[in-house]
Amino acid sequence: MTSQDFAASLVANLVASGVRSFYLSPGARSQALAIAAEQLAKSGKANLTVRLDERSMAFTALGNSMASGRPVAVITTSGTAVANLHPAVLEASHAGVPLILLTADRPARLRGKGANQTTFQPGIFSPATVADYDLEAVDASVAAKFASQAVIDATEKHGPVQLNLQFDLPLSAQEPDANSVLSGLGELSEPQTLELSELEVPVDSHTVVIAGAGGSGARAFAEKAGLPLLAEPSSGERSGPNAITDYLSALETLEGQVRKVVVFGKPTLSRPIQRLISTSALYVQVSRFGNFDPFDSAIASAQRLLPSGEVDAAWLESWRKEPELDKRGEFVRFVWENSPRLLFGASDLIRVADRVARPKEIEVYSNRGLSGIDGTVSTAIGIAQERQDVTALIGDLTLLHDANGLNRSDLREMNVRLVVGNDNGGHIFSRLEVNELLPKESFERLFATPQVVDLRSLAAAYGWKYFRCESMKELEAAWGETGFVLIDYGL
């Protein structure tokens, strides 16, 4: 059996099991997988995107999976190419995003013998994967079995799966065509819907609902119970009559009256909310982010929470407070209110939004599994591939951390608007105690990290439209531009 037989069977069975999108970074050891994926892409059976950098490629796949809700496959050659997937794999692990990692390898007999571009790849991502398999690429039935199993693992266990594939010479061929393999497969049975656990939560006029990333269901619970909804912007639940805009200011006077919190998703943005969670009776609805219990204090958790009890309407009204807006607040509120689809970077700006973003129906994304700034540009592109357009609200360091994600090679036309709140460094660190401890010069060097990159030239190098804005009027004028757009807003 050739490498191409195995690759055609694996890729065809992934598609038959529900995978629609493949992401590839070129390499020699993975060539059979690349050929099979392109064969299906040319016939319209799958989507294929080629990205030069494996780190960027993996975050693009992550964004696509977040937007589509489907498992997405990534293809790499051996060696450091595999290691470059790790940041996105960690994010997928902590955010419950289903990625299938097809890592090409040499035969096991060559491990530890100095073979070029060979390291020990099996389990390299453990414990971040929900499953990993080390397979000899010699049997089509093995390929079929583990393709199906990888999709089941990734979707039911909510996370990344590694298939480490030992390819031997010859590494590729024109036949068999993956389309022929796919057409010969019978219809696969749909995965069974798992029954959700339920829990009735007693609520009263000392209870609040908190929603973090992945907090689906929080709005419905809060409205049914008549409770204030403290929803982070990344939750997707910051809408409806019970959502509180500046709940952080309200907490300054009402925190002592809260005795019970009901948490949906993974709230991580502010210390006051973390403090509230740590000191209150905690009930948790389990999400794709897992069972949120950072202080090991949860009374109970379930996959679906139902409220019971009566709440005085005055409790909800006591939380309503409108924030005062400074330049950052005006900027962030404009982006929030004029973006039907928004990706938040893990910069200071999402924390500004936590105070000023008014309740609104919005499709929102974020990499809050580990709250890192890596790969945000690439994540935005992956979302846009699935949803046609997206706005990303990011800081200047977030942009620079993923500058190679600006590469448009092999990307079709789409609308990706990168809105950069440019304060020339890491403003978020000014919130830390260390800002008061260190001399200004040391703080600037070690934490604020001022940057001197010419963003106009960077955008031009990658073929993005560039607009420098110093005022809201200039921002409004640039807002209607379509395609690949970088808006550099001075803060």
C-alpha cells in the first residue's frame, strides 16, 4: 500500500464524517495528504487553504472552526512544523474547539537515529489533546477507522485530536483520487445527541447571572428569573432588557448584597467579577470551555440550569448605571455598535468594552480559552472565510504578534477589518500593581514595550488597505471600506 492510498482514505473519510475545511502548510512528508485534500477541494467536496506559516495556519483553522461549529483539519509536515501548531492547540483545548491535527512523520523505526527533520511527535501536544493516535500509514481500513474516531473525539470531547501519521517512501502518487474513495463510501450514521444534565437553581434578590466567553443560555436564564445579567462582551449574551452595561461600577456599591452567582461560560476579564465569584455561592452551567470553578467552590453544576424562586424587580433596577465615556470608551463603543460580527483581541480594549458596550444583539468571538494575544489576525481570517466578513478589535501589540497572519496568499476576497487601538505598547499592564512599584523607565521597557513599527508600511507590504485615524470623524469615514482593511486608530 502506498502513502497515497492511506492519505486518500483518511481525507475522504474525514469529509464523510463531517469535516469540510482543511488547512495546509507545505512540506515534503505531508505531500500525500496535500494531494488528497486538493483533489476533494477541486471537486467542491471540501475547502482547502494553504498558509505558509504553521502557527498562523493553525489559528486560521481555529477561527474557522469557531465560526462553523465543525471540526477542522490541519495538515503539517514533520519536525518544528508540528511544534508551531502548539499555541493554537492550547487555545483549542481550553476553549473546547474541535481541531484535527494531521501531523506527518517518518516511520517509527527512524526515531532517535538522526533522521533529518525527525523528532518524537506522538503525544507532543499532550495533555492539550482530547485524544492522540500514532498510526503507520499502511492500511486504508485503519485510515477510515481513525478518521471517523477523530471526528467523534473532537466533537464529543470538545477539543483537538492528533493523528500522527508515519509515512514511508514513496511519499505520494496521482492515484488513488480521494474523490473515488469518497464516492465509494456509504452514508455514515449521524452521531447520537447526548442527553443534557439539568439542575434547578433557587434564586432570590441577592442573586446575579454572570456570563463569560461561551456563556450561551445566560440571557434566557436571567430574563426568566428577573435577574441582572453581568455579561462580558465576549460572551455573546450581552443583549436584552436584563443586561447591565457598566456592571463594574454598580458592583462598587452592590457587591456586598450579592450572595449567589450563576455562571455561564468562562468569565475572566475583571478582578471584581472574580472576587464576586470567589465570595458567593456558585452555580455553574457547563460549557464548551469546561466546568468553570476557579476557586474550587461551586455548589453544583450541570449542562442546563433552570431558575426557581421569586426576585424583586427593584433588584434588577438597582444595577442600572450609564458609564462616562473618554476617548477610549467612545472608540470602543463605536466599533461595538457598528459591527454585526466582532472578534475581540485579548488587549485592554475588551476591558473598556466591558464597561461601555451597551446591550446589543451581536455575533461575537474571542480567544478566551487562554486569553492570549497570539494568532488573533489569523483567527479573524478563519472566521471571515466561514462568515464572509468580520471586524477585529485589537491592540497594536496584538497585531504585531501575528503580523505574518496578514499574508493574503491563497485567500479569496473577503471582508476583514482590523481595527487597531494604537497606544504604542501594552497599555493593559498599566492596570497591574507593578506599574506603581517600578520606575517609569523600567516599567516602559519591561511591560509597556513601546513599538516603533510603521503600520502603514506593514499593511502595504501585505496588500491591505490602510487608514490612520485620529478622531471619530476620521474613523467613521474609513468605516465603509471593504476587503482587507487595517484601521490604525491613535489612542
